[in-house]
Amino acid sequence: MFRSMWTYIYWLLRPAVKWILRKTTKLCELQRICYGEKPGAPRAHGVEFSLRYSRNQSIRKLLDVLDRQCDSKLFITERKSLVPFAVNTVASAKEINLHIHRQFIKSFSTCIEQIWGYRELIHHVESLRKTWYDASNLDHERKLLRLWELLMPDKPLESRVTKQWQYIGFQGEDPKTDFRGMGLLGLENLIYFAQEYPGAACHVLSHSHHPRYGYAFAIVGINLTSMAYHMLKDGTAKTHFFNVARGCPAISSFHQFYCFLFYEFDRFWIESKPENVMDFARIKERFESAIRTSLTNPTTIFRLNISVDNI
């Protein structure tokens, strides 16, 4: 009740506060954010908030254009024209002299790329998630076999359908059924981890075979794909992506985020000393809660810090 009252008062007074600050600083809210907030998440979050709650009709129309381009997966390919269009639209609406405020152009442009690049990344990730693994698709099959080769380079598969898949953590003899929830996204995450961080991936795989704390490597990996996907989609992961990407985040940024989660979850799992695999849901919930809490800090950025232990 108390919080709702103050929220109401804030929105009631917001236009007046903005007007007073504009008169005293000679800068609009977007300029104050671009000049006053640190680059990365603090600045991008501020710009996004200001734009989304703007009452200016020109800016409202601009947001509609940018959103439509993202939803059509065209923002990143067209950003060389869309970003200057956004800068000029805002400059006109807010009466910003771009010949004087050159720094605003650079700072605001970066924020536009981060905000709408993130939105388009969601569509890209969603498309991969909705692509079901198809055993009749040769490209899908090649990717699956590539995963085995990366994780087990010295042990060839006896056949396409075999119990050997269980060694790297699939449930049965044919891995295709395990990708139903996350589609091709789950497979591509696993491949990226094994290909770009082979030492870390083998380290985690070895932990999955621990006699007491072992778990199903691939199944856990797909569960972590789900975690990464939901944090990306609900916006929780924006803090990390805005801090790590000085422009449009690429799909590789999502894969790297996933790799961090997998490596850190493995450490978290071992340190939790589970009684058995039935503890997975509880430990995963605690791990996700810790990650989400970390992402409430605007300076958070996740980087893979590999340290091999002997457990």
C-alpha cells in the first residue's frame, strides 16, 4: 500500500521534475542519462526506461518503428540507417543540437544498438528453440555427431543409435528425444561449450561421472539452456548483455552466457554436496536465484573463470 502510494506520487510528479531539471541543467532526461550514467547496463537501462515512458508522440512512433524492425529480424541488418534515424528523431523531439552535443550521438547510438539488438536476439534464440531436432535433417545429424566428436574425440560411436550417448548424459540410446523442450538451441549450446571451451567442457563432463556427485551432463546442459532462455526473455539477463556488448549482442553472446551458467552450476552442484540426483531441482532453484540476484546489480558481468580442480 505504502509503496503503491509513492509509485503513484512519483508518476504524478515525474513530468514536473523532468521540466525543472531541463530548465536548470539545459539538458533533457536522455542527455542527463547519457552523460551521467556509466556505459553499459546503467546507461542502457536508463535510456530504455526514459524512451518507453516518454509521452512525446514522435518518440512513441520511433519506438513502434524500432520494435517492428526487431520483430521482423531486420534491426541488426538495417541498423546503419535505423540508429541515425533514432538519433535524429530524438534530437528533433528534444531540441538537442547535435553539432554541439557530439558525445550524445555516440552514447545514445550505442544504447539503441544494445536495447534493440537485445530484443532481436530474443527472436533469434526463440527461433532456434522452436526448431525441433529432425533426425532426417542431415545438418541436424551432423551437429549431433559433432557434439560427440568434441566431447569424446578418442572414442568413435559404434552406431547412430547406441547406449554410448548415455555416457555424455543423454537419457536413452537416441538423443533426439531429449531436445524436445529446447529444440536446436539446446544442441547448439552444448556444441558451443564443447568447441569454444574444450578444457572446461571436459572438466565438467568428468564431474558428471563422479561416483557420488555425478549427474547427466547433456540433460543438465539442456536444463541450463532453459534457464538462460528464460532469463534472456524476461529481461533479467539484460544487465549482463548490456555490460558485455558495446553494441548489438550476437548469438555468440547468448552461447557464452550459457557456458558461464553451465561451468558455474557444475561448481555450485559439487559444493552443495547433493545426496543424489533427486536434489537437482532444489539446487538448480538455488543456483538460479543466486544468478538472478547477481543480475540486480547494474555492474554485473559474467565471465568464464576456469580453474580446474581434482575432485
